[in-house]
Amino acid sequence: MIIGKNEDVTTSNLYIEREKRYSKFWKIRMLKNVTDIYRGCAIKYSDFISIYPYVKKYNVIVYFLYLLSKVKGQYKNANPNNYVYFYKKVIDTISDPREYLNNLDINNINITLSRNMYNYLEKYDIINNIIIKYVSIIP
């Protein structure tokens, strides 16, 4: 099923461009967002780096924000963290679409995860062998 065509992107970092559009003090907004990710997902510094490897060049700042989130308090509701728990629930609730859609070609169905996310979820044994046939990995 083709829904639409993605437009070509001319900017090098969409996240920074988005923050610049919505705030005059976009650097402070980005720092708050990273702190909120740490607090809301209750992830460790090493997990954050493995999920978002492009932040390695800012590792001193990212580590400082991790420490700040530990001082402010993280919202840990599940083990090992909320991020893994969310994906575990999503993957556990995926059902075979052939059960409720008629005349569906199974070769046209897939779940796409980034390689970083796939490796992270595999580390915590979240990737289920039953649905692995539906998962495609993008570099």
C-alpha cells in the first residue's frame, strides 16, 4: 500500500530546525527535551547513547543531563525501563493482519525499525521470533 511520497529534505538536521522554528531559545529547549526523555523513559546514559548514536559528540552534555535527571527524579514504572516496556507491549499486541483483513498479501506487510532500535530491543530480549518475519531493518 503506497500512501504518499516523502518530500526531499534539504536540511542537515530536522530536529534542530524544528526547535529553531518553535523557540527563540532553541538550545535550552533541546536540553529540556533530552532531560525529559531521561526522566520519562527512565533510561540509562549508555542506553540513550545506543538508541541515539548521533549524540556521541555531545557526550559530556548528555551525561550531565543524565545526572540532572537522576537528581530531579526519573519516572520508572517498569523493568528494565519504561522505553523497553512500551515496545514490549506494542510488539506483544501485534496480531496477524490476515485475521481481520481479507485478501491480504502477507509479502506487503512489514514493521520497520532502525538498526539501533532493533539492537537495543534485542539486547533486552524484546524482539519476538514469532513476529520477526514481519520486521525489516533499515540502516
